[in-house]
Amino acid sequence: MADDAAITDQDVADLVRGMNQAVDAYIRGDLRSYVAEFDHGDDYTLMPPYGGETRRGFEYTEAAAESTRSFFVSGEARLDVEQTYVSGDLAVLVAVERQHGEAGGLPDQDLSLRVTLVFRRAGDRWQLVHRHADPLVRQIPFEHLAELARGLDT
């Protein structure tokens, strides 16, 4: 990939392949392999799947790697891409991370997420600049949505 070259279908296919490897590593608690696939931009934002405020920035540390390893014990994941968009040096993946695993002290279970991932090309690497994830892979009743929006947990 060159900075001044258009993003090709092959570039997007390579990005998807790398993201597949990254999500599979993450669900197994392997943060080191996850971050090896791409960089995080200095302006990275995360809208986490459990809600709350948007997080800004990403810093890989050994403490973060250990925390991830402790939380995500085992599992498998694959990225099912629904749509891709490319504009300039940006690529957007709209996908479902189909995954299951042992996490947070809970037994192996479906942990699939709907995700929107925005990548920026920087030289020969991709930078993840935005991730929005939510667990609403299955439809829920509007009343449940309203409860969640009000901050109720039941």
C-alpha cells in the first residue's frame, strides 16, 4: 500500500483477513497478537459494547495485556463483513464478530457483537481510528431497549 495509491479491493480483503486474525486473538486474551495486526490512531475512539462514555486513545501496556489475558480465557471468533466502504485513505467495515468464549469469569457462551470499524491507511499499515460495538446481534423488544436506554439492567 502506498499513501498516494487508491485503496484496492485486495487491500480491503487483506484488512478483513487481518481483522479476522485480530478478533480471534482477542477473544482468547492475546492482546499482543491483536495489536500486531494493525495500529491504533492517536485519535482512536471506542464506543464499547457494554455502553457508557466514548473512550479516547489506546495504549498497549503489559498491564493491559495481562488484564485482557485474565478476562478473556478462551474462545473463537470470526468477522462476518456485511458491508465495506472506502473513501480516500479510510476504509470502513460493517460486520458481526461471531464469537464465543469464556470471559469475565462466565462459562463459554455466545459473545457476538455488531461492529463498525473505521481504519485509516498510514504508509503500509492500517490504523484503527474508531470502533463501535454492541451486543444486539439478536433483535430485542422495544420495551427492553427503552429499559436499557434509561439505564435499567432488567
